[in-house]
Amino acid sequence: MLAVLLGVALLLSIMDSTGNLDLLLRLIRNPSAPVLEWTSSRADLVDDIVSGPRDLQAAREEISLLQSRIDELERQNEELNEVQGEYQLLLDLFNRARQEPDLRRLTATVIGRDTSLAMRSIIIDKGTDDGVVVGMPVESARGLAGRVFRTTARSSQVVLITDNASLVAARLGSSRATGILKGGGIGGSMTIDWIDLKHQIEIGEVVLTSGLGGKFPQDMVIGRVSEVDRREADLFQRAIVQPAVDFDSLEMVFVITDFQPVDTEIFSSPTGN
């Protein structure tokens, strides 16, 4: 009996040191507790398996709703960016008009572009019903864009100064040299030819309209000199011009309606006929 008691005491001591004594006491007090715990854990596992698909479907629906909300917010953000861009464009046009208040301008929207290789031009939404006539100068917020070439009642075609048939009398801002600005067409560069060698042209000089020839008002911005082709053996030098206007992104322009082009062709004939 003594040996049995010592053995029981030793076993209880070992179980207490290993943390299993509480489990033994619980089993003595309630023999069915471990069975209930085991069945409860298995029931929870089965419940998780059964309810899992329902939770996954709810999560998918929540993700779909959140994605729809994100798409809506992105659309609203794009609309706000578009409004901000239009506001900035109108502000630039307003500032340009304020710089030269003596000229009367008609605001027009670009509604088309000439896709042919023969001509560099745009189509605007103003025509003869708005007072637009052939020959009127057209500018953007950054500078000269071109001239009205053809008109209808509600639209007009504007030939850009980059067209290879475009000729504009130009003057350089610093050196005061004058010449004829020629468009380079698609992929070409605008150039000013017939510049006297006595002028020392600098890279970065502003290029303006000179008003000679009567086709454009004076001092309309065209661009800047990006390169100079000068050879002392030649009679004249040439300047490559970087236009101030980004013609590929034109959205709105001004038609100068109170400038009357002057036809000077009659004076090119010695007889005046």
C-alpha cells in the first residue's frame, strides 16, 4: 500500500510539473468534457467548411462594389482634369488677347485636321456666318498658327504656317534681321531664308511677324531660332525656327477679324498691271 501511495504521489508530481494535472482533475470531475471538446472542434471545422463559400461570395461581391466605386472616382477625376485643362486653355487665350487689346478676336474650336500629305491645315467651327473670311490670320495662345484658306457658313479651313507652301514675312527680335519664313511640311523644319550676312543671328532669338507684305499684323510671335546656317561664301544666311505653337495639340484658336490683309502683288510688276 505504501508503495502504491508513493507511486501515486510521484505520478501526480510528474503530471503537475508537466501541466497535465489540471486535465486529469477535469476528467475526474467531468469525464465527458474531452469528448465534448473534440466533437465541438470537429463541428466548428464542418461549420467553417460549409460557411466558407458563402463568405467567399460575399467577399467577391464586396470587391466588385469597391471596384465599381474606384472606377467611378477615376472617371470623375478624369472629368475634373479635363475641366482644369479647358480652364487653363481659356486662361491662356484670355491672357493672349489682353496682351494685344487693339486686335479683335473670334474664339474658335478645332474640329478637324487635314490628314492628306499635300497640306498642313486644321478645320475650325467658325465660318462666314460668324464673319470669318479668307485670308484672316489665326493664332493660338502661344503665337501665330496660320491663315484662313477656305470657308463655309459654319466652318473654315486654316492653313498652318508649317505647311510647305506657307510664306510669312518674319523679323528676328534681337538682330532685327528680316526674311521669309517657309514651312517645312510634315517632318520638316521651318526656315527663314534671304537673311543678309551683315546680321549676327543668335540661337534663341525670338521670331516675329514683320508685317511686310500685308498678310499678317506686326509682332505676332512665331517661334525661336534653333539653328543658324551661315556660310561666308554665300550671299545670304538661313535660320532654322522652332515654332512656339504645338500644332499637334491645338484645341482652340483665335481668328483675328479686324485685320484687313493688303494685296501687294500689284506692286511686284514693273508696269503696275
